Amino acid sequence: MPAASAPSNKAKIARRVIEVLEYFDDTHREATVMDIVRRYNRPQSSTSELLSSLVELGLLYKDPYSRSYSLAPRAALLGTAGQTSAIRDGRLVGLIDRLVAQTGLSVALFGRVELKAQIVSWHAGSRAAAQATCGLFGGLQEPLTDSAAGWLLLSTIAQPRRDGILRRLNAEASESRKFALAEMAARVQACQDRGHVHGKAGFGATAEVLAVLLPGQDEPHPMAVGLVYGQEDRVNRESLLHCIGEAVEQCFAPGETLTATVERLSNAA
């Protein structure tokens, strides 16, 4: 019946809007209708209509000559007012840019969405192994137990709730993804003890990740930043851990906000 299908259609539209916005990154500054169609396997006609609507809303720009689309500033600023200072003042973006520039590797920002790990943001590095990181981009989700970053995010959940979540994830996993509870629990506990993790990047890729938790995050919504690479990148994990730890420490150092150095002008108004 029409009344029953309406919420489903609205959910599909919302998902497709987010997919379009997530398509754009450092290596995809512009996109054609077919770029979006191919990545997300969407119908061409409805995708074209959606992109036109986003242009009308001021979220995208459209080049009249190349007929390609790019992000408008409004897309970047939506929702920033309600975020933490590190996101609002650009320090987190600066942290990611710094890690990409220093290492040449791809950098991912990970978050937790209920019982799934998500790539919140993806930035491809200049020397990253393309084959190992193929198929990775922002927005991807998978169960927390399927990736090293997921183990790290799980480590922020207090006991005994964590063990209950592990049992639930194992019960819901397909046969090929089931795990030994004791082994997984020990793996997650090690992440909590160290505050960082090294292991499989997950999300269908053959790459590996070295990730650390970001400090000062809300307990229900932890985030981690990770360097993603393939075996052919021949990295020194100890050096990478020092690099990422130093960058995170500087980014989240007390008082390190743009507003902290702003002098109030008494006669400005």
C-alpha cells in the first residue's frame, strides 16, 4: 500500500543524498552523473534528478561546460555548529591532512554506528598501494568485529556490556564470520590496554591499518584515526605509531583552539 512504502522511499532518498556527498574527496573533487551511477549502482535518470535538486539547494555546484558537479561550501558547513571544537574549528581535518602529507599513506577516520564500524572519512595518500585499498571510501560500514578499527572502537565499551555485545555479534554473524569469543575478547582488551591497534583494515580490502583512539570523544560515539596501507608499502609501524601519536597529541592539546587566540573587540558592536 502507498502508506507503507512512503517511509521506505524517503529512506532511500536520504541514503542516496548522503552517498552523493560522500563521493567527493581529495581524489574526487568533481563527479559526473555516471560517476555516481557506477559507484553506487543507481539508476541514471533518478541520479541526474537528485544531483539537480542538490544544485538547487546550494549543496553542489554544476559546471555548465563539463556538466560535472562539485561540493558547495554549504555542504561542508551543514551540522558543524553542533560538533565538538576539534571538528568545528577544523583541527580534525588538519590532523588528517598532516598525516597524509607526512606519510603519503591513506588516512581513515573511523566511527561507531550502533554495532558497526564506519569509515567516517577517507583520504587517499599519494604513495598508498592502490590495489590493497581498492574499494575503500567514506560511508562504508561493517560489524565491529570484522576490522581492527572495529576492535579498537569496541574497547571503549565498558564491561560487562562489551561481552554481551560480542556474544550478540557472534550470534548474528554468518558462518564464515563467526569467531572464538575468548580470543576476540582478549583482542579487544589488548586494544583497550594499548589505546591503539594494528591489523586488517576490513571493509572488503586487503590492506592493513594502524589506528589510535581520538581523545575527548563522547563514550557512545568514539572515533579513531588510522593509517591504511598494503604490504608493498613496507612501512615501519613503530615510526608510524610515533607519527600518528604526536599528531593526535598536538591536535587535541589543551587550549589548542582557533578561538583561544581571538581577542574580543570591545567597540566592535
